Amino acid sequence: MAEPRFQPGEQVRVINALPLGHVRTPFYIRGKTGTIERYCGSFPNPEELAQMRDGLPAQPLYRVKFRQQEVWPDYDGSPNDVLEVEIYQHWLEKA
Amino acid sequence: MRSHHDMGGLPAGKVDRIEHDYADWERRVDAMGVVLSRKQLLTVDQRRRAIEALTPQAYDQLAYYERWVIALGQTLIQRGILTSAELAKKMLEVEKRG
């Protein structure tokens, strides 16, 4: 299992990558900055499972909290509204 | 660039929340998916990869379980359980039944 590198409350940025293959990080969240809400556990890497490999070592998965206004520039709801997305560690960097 | 299936945030109509009844063939496709998972021949990620490989036109036009049929078929061929030739022969047989 890969070592978890982030703690709840830490600021992280989703890398703005456009790789090939099957990925589980939605396009709309790439490049956005959020806060680690919780560590969800470690799981075989879906990008590897998709290619018929075992996905090991397991990769840490986090629930990351984003302000809706950060995600959607024209968002007209409350500035306190948030969106939570589950993202694997290798898609995150320290913000 | 953004992959066609990765539609989150794009303008769209309302989500259809009506419950649908499943046709027999759809139940069979679902069961096939369960069997392949149990036999460790298919993961949800492999299935998604195969579905995401559809052309944008096919992705939009095919029904949910039609996408699954294609994904399961591709996986069976890649795993060496079926050959394209066997599948072609069977499809022609079924077509002749009318």
C-alpha cells in the first residue's frame, strides 16, 4: 500500500493532467484547489485495474472538499456551498 | 482534451428520474456482468474503459445495457475466452433465427 501523504484540513490542488486510459478524476475538477475532508482508505488503482492489471500497491483515496465558487466561476449560490469529490492521491499535490 | 463521456458540468437537460422496467435481455446482460466479476474476469474499471472507448456517436446513441454488451464482448475477446470469429459466427446464426 502506498503511504498516505495528506491529512484532513490540508489544502491540495488537483493536477491538471490529461492522460490517456481510464481515469476516475472528473475533467471539471482538474486544476482546482480544495481541502482534504477525510482519508477514505486505500484501494487498488482503478487506472491499472482498467487495463487488466492488479492495481497494486493500493493507492490512498481522499474525499476532497471544494467551494462551489472555485469549481464553477459563474456559481450564484451561497459562497459556503461545497462540493466533495473522491480523488486518488496521485492526482493531488500540496497547494 | 476532455473525453466525451466525461460530461460533468456541461449544459444538459433534466435528469430522467422515472423508474424503468428491465427487458429480459437487459437482465441477462447484467447477470453476465456479475458472473464475469465473480470469476475475476471483469472489473468495473475495465468495463468503464471499454465503454469510454466507444465513439462519441455510439456512446450517445446506445442504450445503457447495449454499451454493456459491447464492453463485455470486448473483455471476453481480450481475455481469450471468445474469438472475434466465434462471435461473428454466432451473431450470424442468431440473425438467421429472425
